[in-house]
Amino acid sequence: MYIQTDKKEDILKSKIIFLREFEKEFGEQKVDLLVDNHLVKKEIFEIAKQGIKL
């Protein structure tokens, strides 16, 4: 899962809260969560933006 944010602080805390709420809603799942706050440019973010076909 790819998320873009303008948030610059407490990203790890927000990520943990999100994953906890996600698990409450959908049960225990294997989820890779990428959080792009635009501070570091990484190739994985560009790949994630393209999505995948299921």
C-alpha cells in the first residue's frame, strides 16, 4: 500500500496507528506500507505509484 503525505513529523507513529486500525477492520493481513512524505526520493515510490494489476 502506497500513501503520500505532507506530514514531516511522527510518521512512524502515524504508520503504526494506521496499521493497527487496518488490522481491526480487515483482520491480520500481510501488508507492505510505503509512506512517501517527499523528503527522500526513492525509486520504490515511483514503482508503487504505478500500481499492480491483479
